[in-house]
Amino acid sequence: MSGVTEFTWYGQVPSLKNGRIPVGKTTIPSKEYQEWLPEAQKVAKAAHKGDPWKGHVGLEVHTYGLMNDLDGAVQSITEMLQGVVYKNDRQVVAHGNNGKHKWSREDRHCDVKVWEVQDD
């Protein structure tokens, strides 16, 4: 029996991809991302029952409202789910319909669905 975890994040998702701050020869995530991460993980942990999955998973993200960077938001969500729903983002082998819907600044949120992929 495969598992499914679903939740909604309300508000803007900061881009990990475009929100990095240079520090010497490396970069660190922006302050906005660092503040968002533990709050988003709380929401994901409340939705996911049990330990992080060890096998392959699929990921679907639907954004509603104006997200600053769709690719960056999906990357942030993928990274945020590590250690919560799955152990490592390398386990993500399937993507559902990622897409923007309803262009409104007032109703920013995204629906996230993660499911276990059954290997043959």
C-alpha cells in the first residue's frame, strides 16, 4: 500500500534558487528562506504521519497567486521536504502537474502532494 501526504502552504514560498547570499566562496540561503523553512516543515510534519519514506516518491505542486519564481518555489518545497516526508530529494522520480493558477496577490498558497512510487 503506497502512502500519500498532502498539505497546503499559505503565503509566498521564497526561492532557494534565486535567494542565495554570497559569503566568501560559498552562498547561504536568504534570511527569508531561513525564516520560512522551519514554519513550512511544521506544516509538512503535521500532514505526514511516520518516518520519512526511503523509496522513490512523486511530487506535485500547484501554486495559486503570484509566486515570485515558480521554479525556485518548487525547488524550495523539494528541499524543505527532505528529512520530513522523504530522506533525500534524489528520491523524487516523478513530477505531477506543476503550474500556476489564478493570478492574485491576495490568495497566495500552494497545494503540495507527495506519494510513494511503487517500484516494479
